[in-house]
Amino acid sequence: MNVKTTVNWNSVLAGFAKQRGKLKDAQELFDKIPQPDVVSYNIMLSCILLNSDDVVAAFDFFQRLPIKDTASWNTMISGFVQKKNMAKARDLFLAMPEKNSVSWSAMISGYIECGQLDKAVELFKVAPVKSVVAWTAMISGYMKFGYVENSRAEDGLKLLRMMIGLGIRPNASSLSSVLLGCSHLSSLQLGKQVHQLVCKSLLCKDTTALTPLISMYCKCGDLEDACQLFLEIQHKDVVTWNAMISGYAQHGKGEKALRLFDKMKDEGMKPDWITFVALLLACNHAGLVDLGVQYFDSMVNDYGIAAKPDHYTCMVDLLGRGGKLVEAVDLIKKMPFKPQPAIFGTLLSACRIHKRLDLAEFAAMNLFNLNPANAAGCYVQLSNIYAAMKKWDHVARIRLSMKENNVVKMPGYSWIEVGTVVHEFRSGDRVHPELVSIHEKLKELEKKMKLAGYVPDLDFVLHAVGEEVKEQLLLFHSEKLAIAFGLIKVPLGTPIRVFKNLRVCGDCHRATKHISAIEKREIIVRDTTRFHHFKDGTCSCGDYW
């Protein structure tokens, strides 16, 4: 090998340093460098960190370096940060003779990743140089912790506003972080404020900045504003089309999603694998089983796009909800790769709808084997299927097994945003300050609903208790509590938007149709599966979900 200068040696060494499993080769090459410089040492340090699960060896090498520059310190600090050893990272950071923006960004990002937001804030405030990376990390952190504490999310928005005011151009990651936070919080008001900030900045015509706003509006239940924004974007890329097609799919507007796909093709835009996930979802929510199968086949045969696990999950859901459970199982067995837990979770949900106990047990067994550490959802689904079929002895066995294995069921809850405050409710809630007026509203609604023909579906009370107790339990389900609160607080003419962390129950679905007619209000409910738009006694899902 005709390598003469240290720069040449470093270039070859860098090639090894970018690949895992090449540490021995890198070490042998490094030892041959006649006069290694600081770059040589930094490359070797990076290589050790890349190939070691333990930072001790890297730190030992770092301490023995005859020469160090800022990049050496930053590399070692990043190594500790990646291993979430923030105490060591901080010690090194404080000892560092000269810090740059990379140093500060690494520490701030590390604290965010480790859940130590207050320490990140402390560093961010005193940082003499703040890169876009640091700003983005802080915004992401505020939005992440905003899931628990809404005021934190508002702080994230203030930071974004400050960032733009200082002339620092947010990147796609900054905007995506804050909008993703708005979506998870279901905070439409925060999302609208971000939209205003974007419109007043240089990003007002930037497709990359505007597209996440479409997703935010869709996920927060405002399909109308999402459509309007989509029409206003002059230069649409495939991500923009995918966002709108997905939005229509989530809201059960299957035909609109498919028409938009046709328009996308007419305008010469080539679909990608995400486009077909959205199309399959649209067919699923509209009950278009045969058409969904056609799209799946077309994706592979006409567009040359290889089916991914997401496509198979959509197909199993499509076939399963359509009652073609045997075909769904056959598809799983023919998959070219090992099924993921989500596949069997989807099959288990379909088995509950169609009360196929044999296939439910098959799906549950596979779920337990694939993902025993996260078996809570599987236990609950199987228990619910047994309860729906009045197999109380089997329910008792499942619950005993959960107790013995310390499996904790995820509690169901619903939430609603009123003004800028998010109100959360759990079934049988006893802590909300306005619970008395909420209960009064629900009891008033119950009388009116029964006069309109509503009969509580007691099959959705999965406990062996008396009918009167079952009716009371159903009446105070979390989504009904949130809807009643919305009826009290949300002004007439404004849709009531409720969000739930689990699938909406059948009785709540039926009751909400009656409530929409009685109160003459539009009620939008998002569960883990889709959006339901209730108006004038009907639901956009057509009772297929």
C-alpha cells in the first residue's frame, strides 16, 4: 500500500472506523502510522466507541492521548451520552478546556434523552452558542414531557417562537418535533399557533415545513383545515400526497382517499411504499376488502414495491375485519419474513369482533411467544373475548395468570381539549373537579337516549355483576364522561373532539350516535384505530370499525 502522508493514512483509517466489526483492522492500521496526528487519534477513538458496548476501553484510550483537541473531547462526551452515562459526560464536559456548539448540543440532547429536562434547560440557558441541534433538542424535550404536563408543551411552542424571532431557521426536525407533540397531545390549538408561526416566517411556502401541518390537523381531528392547507401548497411532493391520503383514511373517508390517489398518479407523482400503507388503511376502514387486495397485488406487480411488515399488518386487519380470518391466517403463513407481534395483535382484534375463539387462542399463543415482555395487551384481549362469550372461568384463569406474572393492564382513558387545557377522564372517574355536573348531564342524556330507543349493550361490561351495576359502569365510561364535559364546555357550532387511548367500545359508539342527534352536535372521537365523526345520529364509519 503506497501511503505516504498522515492525511492518506487517516483517510484509509476513517474507512474502517465507519464499519462495525473492523476494530482489529483499524488498530493494526493505526499502529502502522509513522506520525499519527490528533485526527488519527480521534478516528481511532470513534472506532473504539462504535465497536464496544462498554465505554471503559474508549475512555482509557482517550486518557492516554498525547494530544487532544475539541473534537476529541466531544467524541468522548458523545460516547458517554450514547450510553446514557450523563454523570461521566458532565464531568468531562466541565473539565473540557474549550467548548463549542457541538459540546453544548451533545450535553443538552443527552439530558433530554435521559428524561432530565430540568438539567437540559439549565445548560441551554447558559450556553453561549446555541446550534439548531440544541434548539431542536429542547423543543423535542418540551413536547415529549408535554404529554404528561401540558404547560411544558406550551413552553416548547414559546421556544420555537423565540427561535424564529432570533432569525434561526427551524429545520424539518424542529417543526416535526413540535407538531408531533401537538398530535400526541391532540392539542389543535397549539398546532394552529405553530401554523401561524410558519405562515409569518420565511417557511410560509416551504413544502417540507407545511406538510407536517397537514398530518397535525388530521391527527387532531380537523380534516377540513388539513384539506384546505393541502390545496394551498403549490409544490406537493410524495410526502404531502401521502399525508392527505392517510388523513382521509384515518377519518374513514375511503373513497376520497382513493380518488386522491388517482389524482396523484394523473399529476405524474410516483407513489412509494407509504402511499400503499395509506391506501390499504383506507380500504380497511371503508370495508373495501377486494379492492384492498387488488391494491396490494398492484403494489408488487405494477410498481415493483416489495411488501413490508406494515403492508402485511394492514392486509391481515383488512381480511380479519372483513370476516376472512382463514385467509388472514394463510397470508401470515406465506409472509417472506418472520411475523412481527403487531400482526398477531391485529389478528386477535379481528377474532374478538367475529368471536373466533380457536383463532384467537392461536394468535394469543404466537403473541406470547414473540413478545412475552409486553403481554399485557394480549392477556386483556383474550380475557375480553372469553368475557364476551360468557366463559367466566377462562376469564378468571387469565386474570390469575396476569397477577402471578405481574402483568399490569393499561388503563383506558379519554381526553378533550377545552381552550388550551387538556382534561383527562378514566372510566368511573372520581377526581375531576366538575364531576357532579358531568354526572348530571349523563343521567339527563341517558333518559333521553332510552326514549329514543337506546338500549345499553351489557356485553361490553366484562365483569360478572348485576345488570343495574353494568348499566352504571357503561354510563360512566371515559369517552362518555369526556363527551358530556364537552357538551357543557364547548360552544355550540364547534365540534366536540374526544380522544381515547384504546378502541372505543360498541356501547359508547351506539350511545354517541344518539347523543349527536339529541344534542344536535357534531362529535369527533379518535381511538387507536381511526376517527369517528358522529352527526345527526349516524357515524362516518357506517358501523364498520
